[in-house]
Amino acid sequence: MGVFERLTTVISTKGQVILPKAIRDMRHWPAGTRLSVEDTPEGVLLKPVPLFPETDIDAVFGSLQHSGSALSVEDMNAAVAREAKRRARD
């Protein structure tokens, strides 16, 4: 779809607007995508609502507490290898 190509739609009696398929496909907006609606001087702006709220590392750090002593790199590598081997069998 070109920059200057104009697509049109109609507002229904219920106030619903159907976004053209070309726009939905280009934006990767499947059915059920939640959109925020913002009134701007240029018109209405639609933006997808993130599935999860934005966070930073400080908000997440320490949320998964580990009990016991720290594992060595060798112990972690062995655990990853065991799990990979288990998943390869399944």
C-alpha cells in the first residue's frame, strides 16, 4: 500500500468502524487486538495496547526468590543439558 493511497471506511449506527484488511495485515492486528484511541489535532490515533504493562529491571529484580546456595556455572550447564536431553525424548 502506497503512502498516498487513501482507504476509506464507514461508521456504523453503533459507532463501529471496520479497519480495512490491508491496514490490519500491515500492522499485524488480528481479531481481538485491543487498541487505544487518542484524539489528536490531525484526527484519531489508534495504537495497540501492550499485552503486559511496561516495567523496568528494578521492578522485576528479586521477584523470583531462590532458596538455597547459588549454583556453579557447571551445575547450571548440567541442568540445561539434562532438560535438553529430556525434551529431545518427548
